[in-house]
Amino acid sequence: MAREGGALAETETHAAVIPGAPRTRTPELNPFEAVNFFFHRAADHIGLSDELRDVLTSSYRELTVQVPVRLDDGTLQVFTGYRIQHNGARGPYKGGIRYHPDADIDEVRALASLMTWKTAVVDIPYGGAKGGVQCDPTMMSMGEKQRLTRRFTSAISYVLGVNRDVPAPDVNTDAQTMAWMMDAYSGRYGYTPAIVTGKPVELGGSYGRDAATGRGVVYCLEEAARDYGIDLAGATVAIQGFGNVGSWVARLIGELGCRVVAVTDVKGGVHRADGLDVPALWGWAQETGSVVGFSGAEEISNAELLELDVDVLVPAALDRVINEGNADRIKARVVLEAANHPVTPAADDVLQEKGVIVVPDILANAGGVIVSYFEWVQANQAYWWDASEVESRLADRMRAAWLNVRDYAANNGLTLRTAATCLAVERVTEAHRLRGLYP
Ligand code: NAD
């Protein structure tokens, strides 16, 4: 098995990611296998039994549903949707809903298991889940998206529940999507604001949820800089993705003295060595739907952005963007994993060899699920906190999680990723033991 610190190739290190499978060399890891690769590395460190590995490298429940939608042109299109519950030992299943053409079962499985480790590493009382519909929402009208969301919610509603499984937004879904989901669920089960998080504040959402993931990413950078002696005054930052997470990172990271020099989205990107005017860029993207064409900046592609000579690189779009093909050309000193699973196992080893500080997804982007937890708590008690209370509680939780992970890494000679995963796996397996699951 892979040892921490070793620069082992992806092809020769993942052993038996599928329970019972022979330990053979595999040329490509799908997203779920790749996430399980990181799991096995942590499981090796803590000496986890094969039985628990079998439980934790597969999903508890996988629901695939048909989602027929009447399109505006009168035709019917049938989409495929998923809700995957990975582990519920520590509490209700929790995780976002993604609308994307690539949201297949392996991707959703991977994202569901990451949610188990994320909720555990920041110590909130949830398990892990994820949902997705394979569709291209950029080609759909609001009416089509609403019909898709209502049909999908109805199809998965049997496995949801305030104390069972609580969805949230993810790529291409937002507060409006959550409002439709809540309404569709409430129509069947009675008014249930705690059934989803990331709702509009007017419908029982929490102040601060919108910015929470980006804010948590920025807290991690602040802590990492302090602990690893990085001067952030004038530090340069490149951000891939300018949606919920990327745009909030861009808007908040200046508070640390950093300069955002490049931003991309699905259509392309912009670069300005002196620093981009982020509020103006935000306005432009709101107006035009993309950062592309922003005045006073040069064009840059997504591939070029990742390889820029910057201090901090923030992948905040999709998974596996840093991989065997480009890892050795990454020049950033710090990679903040705002996106889920943006770095493949092989690339992770290359970055480690190069001395890049990688703040792993299950820690870096956990601010969103932390404030989702606050939203659920508030909706359950039907009493809402003000924005400053949400922010200070988020800061406390993110900083506590950072310190736990940093100390675990330092005390055991591990990377931040393996330390975070070890902590999470220990908490989940302790919950299994205490509950007497599978005696
Ligand atoms: P979003 O839909 O709001 O934004 C996604 C951004 O990525 C957009 O700017 C889009 O143009 C860009 N993008 C999409 N495809 C791309 C491509 N092929 N190349 C380059 N850019 C592309 O989504 P989001 O909520 O900001 O999520 C971004 C990432 O953060 C995802 O990995 C998601 O799982 C993760 N995440 C989100 C949250 C949350 O609270 N929203 C929480 C934790 C993690």
C-alpha cells in the first residue's frame, strides 16, 4: 500500500478500492476509486480492519431515478437522477444536488463519500450523501429547470427526511433550486423548511450560507499562512470557477491582503498581473453571465490559469482538474481545494514532492456544510440567528477543524489530506462502534 511521503504512481498504489477485488495495477481510477484511494491511505495509517474498509468504501443506499420533463417546445425528455447515501453513522445524510452532464453514478458516489469525511472532519452531526441529475442546465429555461427539480424531488422524496437526508445546492443549483425542492417536498409531507439547506433567507434559509463555503476557504488560507509562515501581503491568487464558491473566495480573499490576478469560468477567463478589480468583475459576470470580455484584462484559458506562477491556486469549479497531465507544471505554493476532488491521487503525490501545501477539500470547502448545519438547526427550532452570529460560529468551527488537522498532520508526519481523512475515519468508525452497527 501507499506510504505517506512516498511518491508512488497512481497506477501502482491503489489496492482493492473495490471490496474483495484483487490487488492489481489499474491504469485509470474513476472518481469513486480515487476518493477511496485517499481513504485507504488513511485507513492504512490507522490500521483499519478489512471489514470496516468494506463498509466505508461502498455506499449505504444508491437510488437511481427517471426524471421525465416536458420541455418548452412540447417534447418530453427523460433525464437520469441519483441520490446516493454513503454513510449515516454520525447523523442524517447530508450533501448537495448537482446538475451537470458529467454527474454520473461514479461521480455522485465519490462526492457522497467525501461528504461523510467532510462532516466528520469538521465534527458536525451528519453523515454523507450527494445527488445529481445528468443534464445541461445551461440549455434549459427556468420553467424547465423548475419542472426537473420538482419531478426529481418527488422521485427521491422517499429517502429524504429532516432526520434522514437533507440536500443542499452544488454545481448549477442554487437557493432558487432549494426553494423548489422544499416546496415539492412540503406539498407531500407538510411545511418542512429543514428538509433542504441553502434556501433563500425569506424561506427559512440562514444568513451567511451563500458566502459560507468561500469564507471557509479564506479562513483556511489565513490559518495556513500563519502556521507555515507565508506572507500574504500582495500574494497573488488564481481562481478557477466564478460561481458561488469561486466568486466569494475572490470577493473575500482581498481582506487578507491578497491580489486576485486571474479568474476563469466554463467559457474562458481573464488575467491581469497587477490584480483584477474584483467588484467590477463580479458586476460584469452578473451582467453578461461570464468573466470573459472583462475590460482591462488579457484572455486566459482554464489550462493556463492552473499553471500560472502565483502564490495561491484555488480550483473552485470541477473535479480532477489537477492530474497527471499538469501536476508537474503547477507553480503555486498553496493549493486551496475549494472544489471537491480537484486533485487526483497521482497529482497529489507530485504536488507533495514539490512541497506544495495542499489544503484538502474535506477541510477547505467545509464552510458551506457548516452553515448548512446552522441553517438546519435554526429551521428545526424555528428561530433564526443574525448574520454576525452565523459568521462568528463559522469562524470558530473552521479554525477548530484547521487546528485539529494541522496538529494531527504534524504529530504523525502526514500531509494535511491524509491527516484530515484519518481524523474523519476515526470519528466515523467510533460512531459505528458506539452504536453497535453490524454486531
Ligand atoms: P457553481 O455552479 O455556482 O459554479 C461553478 C463554476 O465553475 C462556474 O463559474 C462555472 O462556469 C465553472 N465551470 C463549470 N464547468 C467548468 C469547466 N469545465 N471549466 C472551468 N470552469 C467551469 O458551483 P459552486 O457551488 O461554486 O461549486 C464549485 C465547486 O465547489 C464544486 O466542486 C462543488 O462541489 C464545490 N463545493 C460547493 C459548495 C457550495 O456551498 N456551493 C460547498 C462545498 C464544495
